[in-house]
Amino acid sequence: GIAAFCLGGLLLAGMPAASAQTAEEWSQQVTAAETVEKYDEALALCGQGLAENPKAAGLLAQRAWVYMELDRPEEAAKDLTAALAADAQCAAAWANEGVRLSCLGQMKPAAEHLARARELAPQDAGILMRQAYYISFGSGDFTRALAEADEAIRLAAGMPEELRMLYERLEIEAYGSRYTDRYQERILR
């Protein structure tokens, strides 16, 4: 587990560890693991990165996201609280707390958290897509969700997460179409 990675200057094989990495370098490695849905690996990388950068709000927010993917909401909540305590300007922490709250059905505070994240990072495609998927789509505003998804995809052009965002947009479109068709059928009866 994670304890094995908190040994500080030793690798599991007993060899000296490479020089310390920045929180951003760890974050890039975590993102690479998340992109291919290797969440256990991403969690281990977060543990290593936080051992070297214990107050890195972005890494705490990233680990919270991984915890949510692994259906471990209590640990996610703790990391998000710690991330915002370490840096109240951490857009990823605000966004991930918004997603966590939306999953609990607390849509008003979820929307407020995601709006704060958008204020802090207006050009962040991932935050905009989370708003589209978890707030607009989640509340049934499919037109807005599609517009936000399209903007997120435009912002993510050429980035690794662009393909995932295209897939999420297709989900919004397909579900929104089915929902609208069923709603119209009920009205026409």
C-alpha cells in the first residue's frame, strides 16, 4: 500500500530514490495514470508525491479525485478539506469538492463550489467539463451542458483529456436526447 511509498529516500528494492520531484511533476504522473484508469497506481503516485510535498493542495485535490473514482468518499472529503486549508485558491480542490457534493445530491453547494473553481481557473477545460457533466447535465439543463462541454473540448484541443471529454459530451447528448424524447411522449399522450 501507500505506506510502502512513504519510506522517504528508499525505493522498494532498497536503491536510493531519484532526487525529489516537484508537486507538478508528480501531478503529471498521476494524470497519466488516471487517463488510462489506473487508479491504484495514481493513488500510489499521489502518496509518493505528498510524501515529498505534504502541503501540495493540487496533489491533495488530485488524490481526492482518485478516492472518488475508487468509491472512497470519506477519504476524498478529508483530502479536499486539507487542500483548501493549504491553499484556498486551489481551483482543483473547489472543483472536486463540487463534484463530491453533486454526487451526494447537494446541487446548490456543488454549483457554488464549481463556480468558484471557474472563477479561479476560467480557462481550465477539466473544470468546465466537470461543471457541464455534474451540474448542468445533473440538473437536466442539457442545452447548457452541451454548450459547456463543447467549450471544454475546444479548450482541451490536442490535450490527452480531449478524447475523454468527447466521450462525456456524447453521453450528455445521448442521455439528453432520450430524456427529452420520453418527456415529449408523456406530454403528447
